[in-house]
Amino acid sequence: MAIEQLTWSAVQNNDRIALQLAGELSRDTLLPLWNEWKGQQRFAVLSAMQMKNQSIEWNLGQLTRMDSAGFALFSELLHDIQKTAASQKIVSAPEELTTLAELFDLDGWLKTFMI
């Protein structure tokens, strides 16, 4: 089975930042996203949020697959941003996200982000 590369983008509007993940969020694809997030890109996004107290909208509609490692990374990103953002919403969550949240008993926490 071919692995679909993970890509992400951020679009800043006046009142929110829209983050979109596309492709496969799995142990085979998450390292580049993790390295970018923990590097300079993370500080740029967080600085923008802190300066304007913006809301974050995660669009996951273009994810084709998520495994437990991808879920762990995404949960870490949510937790990281939760410290500084005005609010966060998850749009178009894949079924794997809710299934894995239930498996790890994080479904109550995750539901606070779902719309």
C-alpha cells in the first residue's frame, strides 16, 4: 500500500487561523510535521495567536488516514495550542479521530473541540 504524504497549511484571517491537514497522518508521515511544528513555524503561528488572541479552526476533511501515532501527535498539537488560543474547533473530523479518542478515553476532552 502506498503512503500518502502529509501536508498542512495555515491561513490567517482577522479573527482566526485555519489549519488544514491533508493526506495520511500516521507514524510513517508525521515526523516532518512534528519537526516543523516544534521548529520556527510553531513559534510564528503561536506568536500570531498570542498577539491577536485568535481562534483556531482545524480542518481535517482532507485526511485520508490516521493511526494511533497520528492521533497522539494531533492531540499534542491541540494541547499545545489550547494554552494560548482563544478557542479551537475541529471541522470535518475523520472517523478514526473519534474512534481513537474513545480507545484512549479522551473522547470527552476531544468533544470540547468538535463542531
